[in-house]
Amino acid sequence: MQPILHVSQLAVTLGLPTPAGADRSAAAWDLVAVLDAWRRHLTDAGWELLVAPTPSRSRSLRNLTVNTFHPIELLPGAWRTGVFEWDPDGDEERERALENAGELRAYAERIGTRWNDFVLEADAALEEQDRPVSSPRGEVPFSDVLASQRWHAAYHYRQVVEFLRSQGALLPDALPVERLASFGLPTEVY
């Protein structure tokens, strides 16, 4: 599924001023695009490839998927309740619960679909307000949490793409990493 072109993205494309709050909305849609591309990469990957160690601290694609998708699963609740309770220490347990490729794909699909649905529902509200969110790092605006997760997802997405490329398993039609240039990622992939 291709993300819907949002008014803020259209404004940038046409060189028009971006509406107030559009940075939050654009970041949310960026996450839709990254998660969608990530899920496409998981579609044909066999279990052996999904659990193979990558150059990212020997983390597997399964581990990177859990580490990236779980906090995004928490974002709609953070928007609604003002609490973002991401605890990466629980990733190992979440990862172990995904025992085959189908379960991993279903996990990513469920979270990606829910995120897309949330963005469709909350898009206008994201532009209108920036709610405070309590996180393990203190109270911050929702936009900071969203921007952080956008960066985090893009950073690990590049690693997924590079690893799959090195294994000859990269899908040609997925999100090109060049589109992530404006996300402020470091030059090194790992």
C-alpha cells in the first residue's frame, strides 16, 4: 500500500510554505512509508535470513524488526494518554515469541497497519497540536517522540536494506534509502 500524499509533502514538492504542524504530520507519514517498505522486505525472506546475524552488532532482522516496530506500536497510545512506556529491555522476550517467518511478518503487518490507521485518523490533530508526553527520558512534546522514532526506524531500515543487499535478497521496488537523506542519519550504516 502506498502512503497517501499529504498536503505538507505536496507543499514541499511545489516549493510552497509548509502549514504549521505539518512537520509532525510529515514525520508520521514518513514512518508509514518506512514501515511499509520494511514489511515488503520481509515478505519473501526465509527464516534463516531473518534470524541470521547482521553487521548491526550481530542483531538479526527479527531483532531489528521488534526493536523498531514495538515503539511505533506504542505511539498511538502515547498520543492519546500522554505516556510513552518504551522499554527496549523487553525486546528479547518479544523476539522469542516470534518463532517463524509468518509470525514475524504478521507482527510487522499488524503494527504497520495500526500505525497507518492511526495516522489517517489523527493526521489533522497532529497538525493542530503537539501534546506533552511522559517518557523514560522525561516529559517531552509528542513531536520529539515521533521524530525520534522516525529517525530510529530510518536508521535501522538502512541496515536492513544494506544487509539484504549483501545477501542478494533486496527487493528492487522498496523505499530507496536516498529518500532518507533529510532524516539526519549518520553516514555510517552500522
